[in-house]
Amino acid sequence: MKHQATTSQTVGPFFRIGLERLLVDNLVPEGVSGERIVITGRVLDADSQPVPDAMLELWQANAEGKYAHAEDVQKKTLEAAFHGFGRVFTEEDGSFRFTTIKPGRVPGPDDGLQAPHIVVSVFMRGLLRRLVTRIYFPDDPANREDFALNLVEPSRRRTLIARNSSQATGQLEWNVVLQGPAETVFFDC
């Protein structure tokens, strides 16, 4: 009997095929208060090549800093139409886009407040565990005191902070780089 290597198989799942009906690229329906923003970006590999068919899940608080979750017992207003959850897929060129609002500050450790941020989970083929990261907002003074951002080496914090887009006011750009010198900071969760 001869032993020889077999061809490899692409690891699924294929997110767009299986989850397209669960797309939520607008986290804030009409009537929800807050500063509306559009966030665009790309998911790239270590060679700056696009990653098609990745999926990003987004979780965030509302403009007052309250999550639409039973465990958030803060006495802040929660608008019925706000869910704070989104799910977007990447296109062939690795691009994604979603509409949301800038979230308010939420409680952090030691009775402090966290800077406004969006929690992002990245899923893709060949990735057995999701990657968890955050999007912070440019020029927000609260970034200086955010506990999670301060855990990150100063030279790498820029991977977590969106940039103002040259395309339009109210539009931010933020990329996910999976490996290499410009790798996005990912958190163990």
C-alpha cells in the first residue's frame, strides 16, 4: 500500500450562502437618536489580499451608553427600535459597509467609563475560533482613558481606531488586517 498526501479541503462554513438572510447592515432604524455614521473597510490577509466571504458581527451600546441586553441594568433610556447588533459580509474585494450611530460610554472596570466603541467578531473560512476586536472613534478624548485601549502597546492602538473618510462627512474607514506588521489587535475573549 502506498501512502500519499491527499488534496486539502476548504474549511467552511460559507457565511454568505448560509447566513445571507440574517444580514443586518443598518443597526439604527429611522427614529433612533444619535450621531449617524457609516463605517466602511476591508478584511485583508497578511499579504494585503482581500478576504472574501468573511462575516463581521457588531455589538454596541446606544447613544446614551446602554446595551439592548437584559444584563445591562443601567437606568438609561433604551429605544425600542435599537438592538445594537449587526452582521455584515465581505465582498469579493474584502470590503464591508454598515450604518450605525456613535455609541455612548459604558461602564468599565473600577467604576470607570469605557470610550465609545463597537465590539466586532470576525468569522471566516479556516478560522476555527472567532477573532474579537473593537472599533474606537477618531479624536475622541475618552480614548486616552479607556482600559482596553490602554492595554494595547501605543504603536498598535491605531489598528483599533477608525479614520475619518475623505469620501464624506459622517463616514469612517476601518480595516481588519489578519496578520503581519499592520495586524489588527485582537482580544482573548
